[in-house]
Amino acid sequence: MPTPIPLPLELTDATSIDESTLADLLERQIDIAWRRCLEVFPGLPRPGVWLDLKGKSAGQAHFGRGGLRFNALLYRENPRRFLLEVVPHEMAHWLVRHLENGERFRPHGREWQTVMRQLFDLEPKVTHDFDTCRASPAPYRYRCVCREHAFSVRRHRLVLKGRRYRCRHCGEHLVQAPL
């Protein structure tokens, strides 16, 4: 059984690490994950890496650009878990997509789950639980019968154009809450 990817020694106090060092640590962690993938798929190209992702997503395998995108703010706020969970998660997507017929596999399907468990020794989780308040402010408030929902500017504009949303819990249509 494989061991989890080790953390770099420099990651002892993340609050005192500058942006350049954090970027280097991310690159190093991606390199470790990529080399582990090469053990089972020797032809896997090394992905490019960008810290330009915004919003609530921590990472994204972007096949059109040929690499992995990461959310710099979420990484800065959660460096340990980011390196241990998000990097393997996205590298698993990268590997599965490059397998024969990989474009036909579901993003978090059986193949991806197998890579997460057997190659990275991690329980496959589809989403992270990082606090995204600072990464994705959602200033527009909408209500249903059971709760209040926060909408981003983009989603609010879609509502203004006629799109309707339902609550996933009670099924009621969401309406904008008074200011």
C-alpha cells in the first residue's frame, strides 16, 4: 500500500512563509505526485501549474491549458491540507484523463476514486471543506422557506436575466431577500 505524499519540511509555520516559497512548495508537491503517477503510467506528461483560480474551487485540472490551476488564496489559508489533499485530487484527475479513453470517464468516477485510494492512499472526497468566505464573497442574499442563500454577482445577474434557482433542501424557488 502506498504511503501518503509527505509534506515538505519548510511547512512548519505557514503564516511566515512568503508567496514565492509557497509557490515553490506547491511545485515540489506536484512534482512528487507526478512522479508517483509515472510509476503506473510512464507516459504521463507533467502538467503546467497556475495559481490563478478564483472563487470557491481549490483546484482544477484544465486539460485545454495543459495543466493544473489552483486557488492562491485558499492555498495561502490552508497550506498543509492543500498540499496533502488538493494536489493529489487534481493529479488524480490529470492521470485518469490521460488514460486510454480517459475523456469518457466521469470526473469523480470509479477510476478517479481508485487512483485516490491506491496511488495516493487517500479517501476520495469530491469537495473540500475550506472556509471560502474571503475567496468568494457572495454579496447577494436570496431566501427560500428554510434558509438564506448567498449569491455571487454572476449568479445574481443570471437571476436578473430570468434564470430561477431552487433550494436543494426544501425545493422552493429562491427569491431575493430585502436589503
